[in-house]
Amino acid sequence: MFSVNIKRITKGGFVNFWRNGWVSFATVLVMVLTLFVIGGLILSNVVLTSVIASLEDKVDITVYFRTSAAEPDILAVKDSLTKLGEVESVEYVSRAEALERFKERHKENALITQSLDEVGDNPLGAALNIQAKDPSQYASITTFLEGNILSGILDKVNYRQNQLVIDRLSSVLRASRKVGISISIVLAVIAFLVAFNTIRMAIYTSREEIRVMKLVGASNWYTRGPFLVEGFLHGFLASVIATLTFWPLTFWLGGRIQNFFGGPNLLSYYQGNFFEFFLVLFLAGTMLGVVSSSIAIRRYMRV
């Protein structure tokens, strides 16, 4: 008996879907647009996160030591830094290596090269390049360095300049995410209203049938079942169409975005995470369709 009821409910949902063909088409179309924005938000977040991570990897803080600082003392500071939980890596640059890097950067500048030759002695001190696990932790690392027992051998820490760059990049990323989320919410509300009114019109045309079913003792779930199936179909078709729409889009944009931003190839990401990507859109679409159907039918269940 239960399986018979399930078949009847499912069949009724399909019948309702096809009977309201154009309205169902409009509902699916708006849902596709909403799910497309949600999918676009996911892909844009992948690109933005990759870009910000790449930039953060290139930004660190450098501790410059006085030329009079002894190497054992510098290595002691390095060892104390590596023991900090906030520190990802520490690179030691000796005075000789610092001089070689400086000469390499300015090898085209004859004036600087000549000045170094006239000075004779190495004017540069050793340095430590520090990379934190999270950009927000540079402040605590700087505080640790300034309070270290060997802080007297420090010349300067270039934390402030790099922190400004990180803060601006993080602000751009947060703003982009907020805009994308806001657009998705607005379109989701529009899709919900369209789906709600679509199901409500379908239910209105079947109000007498619902009333008869209730009078003869049909349960609530049996009465509302076909309309929930219809809402599920709206969401399912919208998620399938929206997911497939991203294939030609990522194919066209994948290489271009990778060359421009240096991030991951969107086509490779889309293909590698296809099922997870579809699952997100499927859950969002079906939830939107079923919830709107459930709310729309509620007023007609009172007989």
C-alpha cells in the first residue's frame, strides 16, 4: 500500500509539472539564474582565494640586523622564531648573501656598483625573512622580536609596510565575497517568490480536488505530496541546467583567468570537482523548490 501511494504521489507531481508547462518553465529559468549566480560565486571564490594566497606567500616580514651583530646571536633569534606557533618558515640571509643579492638587483646601475667598490667593506647586515601561517599573526611576531632579549642587535623590522598591503588585499577579498553573497540572496528570494506563486497557482486550480481528498480522509502528506514532487522537479532541472551551463563557460574562461591571475584553471577545477559542484547546486535548487511548495500548499490544507 505504501509503495502504491508513493507511485501515485510521484505521478501526480509529474502531471502537475507538465500541466503548468509555461509557468514551470519560467520557474525553472529563474531558479537556473539563481543557481548560476551561486555557482559563479563558488568559482570566483576559488580564483580570489588562490590570488590572495599567492600574494600572501610573496609577502613576508624581514628582520634586518646591525652589521655588528654576531652570527651566533642571529641564529639564536632564528631558533626562537622557529619555535613560535605563528611562524611558518624562517630564512636566514647572511651578510655575504645579502650583498650578492643586492649586487644582482642593481647590476645595471653603474653608480651603485661603483659606490660599493669604493666602500670596500660590506655595508649590509644579515637578515631573517619570516613568513607567518596567517597574515594577522605578523603583529604578534613583531612584538615578540621587539621584546626579545637580543632585540638590541636588530636594526629594523619592515612589518608596517607589508601589513598595509595584506590588509588592503584582505579587504578587497572580503568585499568581493559580500557582494557575491548579497546578489545570490537577492536572486534566491526572487526565485523563491516565483516558485511560491507558481505552486500556489497550481494548487489553486486543484483546490476542489484537494478538498475532496481531505473529505474522504486523505492524509496531509498524501495530499501535499504531488506538489512537493513538483517543487523537487523544478529544483532538480534547474540544478542540472545550471551545472551544465558552467562547462562551456569554464572552458572559455579557464585558460584566460589562469594567465591573467595566475590562479587555478577553472575548467580543471570544474571537472575535478564536478560532482561536489553539482551536489551544492542540487541541494540549493531542490530545497528552494520543496520549501516553496510546502509553504504554498499550507493554506489550502485547512478544510
